Amino acid sequence: MLDTTSIRKHFPIYEQHPDLVYLDSGASSLKVKTVIDKMDEYYTKYGVNVHRGVYNLSHQASEEYEEARDVVANFINAKAKEIVFTKGTTSALNLVAASYGLENVESGDEIIVSELEHHSNLLPWQRVARIKGAKLRYIPLDTEGRITVEGFLSVLSPKTKVVAITYVSNVMGYITPIKEIIKIAHERNIVVVVDAAQAIQHLKVDVKDLDCDFLAFSGHKMCGPTGVGVLYGKYELLEKMPPLELGGDMNDDVQLYDATYKVAPYKFEAGTPPIAEVIGLKEAIYYLEKLGFDNIQNHVKELADYAIGKMKAIDGVTVYNPTAETGIIAFNIDGVHPHDAATNFDENQICLRAGHHCAQLVTKWLRCVGTLRATIYIYNNKHDIDTFIETLINTRDFFKQF
């Protein structure tokens, strides 16, 4: 397992909250000190705009910003020109739907999604289908709630134009057989959009190996800053897509009644970008790569198995995804609303997510009002899990009184 004693020294929040049991990394991970320091360096030493000034400070900021693009590209095995910086996964997925989707989906076409999708990868495609007269098709989940190749094949048709699918479910924690699905889709010239927001911090993502057409993720899920995300797109697709936001720094030549735009990725980055956040994201990538993704996966899986093993022995607790691979545990205490339970956990400095997790279709599939969700990451240890289990039992017993 990872040395969490050493790792916690890299996360300043533990200095302020030494007894914190943080089990909500699926919503947002804690921030590593090198990220914070790098953002402070930008603001204190060269905190000016990029791509515009002809003076030295602007040149330095621009170099740092574009170096981050190179780092992100190398991180997922892409080319720098295929990396678009956004404010998060949500804006990246909306960009694909509103630009590629509205330009290419036609009446009668079909868009394949799943009930595991985060709203960010569902609602934009609902809108595309509504505007263009297309149809959404849902991959049937198996009895565990997983996306399978067989389920995908059952909704695939000659009318399928786009597949928009999660790499890892943010509620169930299952890894989608994404590479196999992409291969089948490409045999039929179908474009595949991958939501990797819950995968990027756990798995070594290689867009060339996956052969996905688009892939999106956020910095704040991977020990990086909030307010920054990444859209990867195959360049031949990005090149043909119209920009959504028009304004400063994305145009090439402006005339009285028309304008031309820069090439991708710059035509998609109108206005002042999240400069400090992009530069901070670079440091988060360095940090995770130094830990090693095999080590991260093994650590998270060992703790999750430890937690689930204990939870299975507790009467009155339902675990919905005991075979999940990525440290996400969705559960409920019988007869207790998840929001009420989460409040009780908070009194013991245990941070959990409660509700539908911006994925209401999953909650409906599970036939419950919502779930509690514990997500395990690199700074968690067995003491965290033991504290969580003890509080889980106490919470169950407390609500039994009423």
C-alpha cells in the first residue's frame, strides 16, 4: 500500500484538520501542496495574461500555460493540438454536444447513452436529440448495474451516430469495457465521446490505445485545481467543429460583417483562460505520475475491499456495488435517509456524499431516494476505514431509536 503518513504531509488540509476522514474524493479530491505552490507562484511572480502581451512577464505566463498543454497531452498520449482547456468536464462535454453534436446529428439518427451517465454526459445529448429530432437509446445494464458489450450491441443500429458513455460510473464505480465498445463503434463509423472524470485519477488513460474520438476530465478530481478541465479530441474532428464562445483571442481576422477563427485548440479558448489552474494542473499530473497508477489502483482497491468486507457484516446496511473496481462505495442504511445519515457522519469529521450524485437515473435504477457514497483515494488509510465503519454502526443504532 501507499505510505499515507508521507502522502498526507503533501496535503495542507491535514495540518488544519488532522482527524479528518475524507471520503468524498469522487466529488473533489484534496489539493496537493505543489499544486497550490505553483498557482501561488503564478499569481505572485508573473500573474498576467497569456498569448497577448509582447513583454517578458506575458511570455513567461504563456510558456507555462503551453507547457501545461504539452504535459496533459503526454499524460494521455495525445498531441498538444488535441488538448482544449475548459473550466471542467461539464463544459468539455457540453462543447462536444453543442458543437459536434448539433453540426452532425440529423433527424432520425440515434445517440447511445446509459443510465449510469452523470448529468453532464446526458443532458447535453438530450438537448441535441430534442433539437435535431434524433433519438436516445439506453444501453441496458446487467443485474449488477454494469455496462456490458452485449448490452451495447443490443441497442446498436444502422442509425447510431454517436455513443456518449462514462468510463467509470460516479455512483457505482464500475469500469466500462470502453475499448471494446469503441472498436465496435468505429467499425460502423460511429463517434464515441468518453466521460473520464472518474477514471483519470485511478487509471492510466491512453487515448491512442482507446482510440476514442473525444474524452473529457477535470483537474479537481485528480488533486488539482477547481475550475479547469480538459477536452481531448481527434484533431480532424476538432478542426471541423465550430467554436461556441466568440470573443477575445480565438479569432484570426475580423472584418465588419464576418470573421475567421484560429485553428484548434485555440478557437475553443475564447477570453482569458483559467491560467493559474492550467499551470496547477501540470503539477497534479507530475504528482500522480510519481506515485504511479498501479500503486494508486492497488492502494484504493485494498482499502475498498477492506471496507466492503466489514460493511457486509453489518445488519441493516445495503452496499449496491460490492464488486466495484475504483474505490467508490454506494450504500444506504435501511430506513435512514442518506442526508440524515451524512449529517451524523459529519459530526465525526467524516466527509461523505449523499443524494443522487448528479446521476438521477442511477438512483432510479437502484429504486431508492438516493445513496450515501464513500470514495477512497491515495491519502486514505485503514484507520479512516475503521473510523468510518465504527461511525456507520453508531449511525445505524442512533436512528433505530426513532
